[in-house]
Amino acid sequence: MILCLRICKCDRRNISSSKLQLSCGINYSHSEETIKKKDNEKFIADFYELTKENYLKLNRSHIKNK
């Protein structure tokens, strides 16, 4: 069993944010149509999650860099 933590979402049109998530070891999970509360604009949100395995890898690399 793989444990995952959903940690963020971003507008699919925000390519920079998507690339940042992936470069940090955070995996794409799924997409959902959603509505921005401030202006009621519909958009596709991409959700990202961090597996326990990737979290441990990131944590170990962070400790090594200290």
C-alpha cells in the first residue's frame, strides 16, 4: 500500500507551477474542473500528491545538504 498526501493544486494553464511541482518530486494525481471564488471563473485544476517514498527521499536529501 502506498501512502499519499495531496499537497497542492494549480491552474492547468500555470505551466511554471506544474513544472515546479514535478521537479520537487511531487506527482501529478488528477484534474478537476473547479471555480475560482473571487470571480466565478471556471478552470481546470491539476492536483499533485507526495508519496511516502518520495517524501522520505526528499527528507533524506534535505538532511544531507545541511
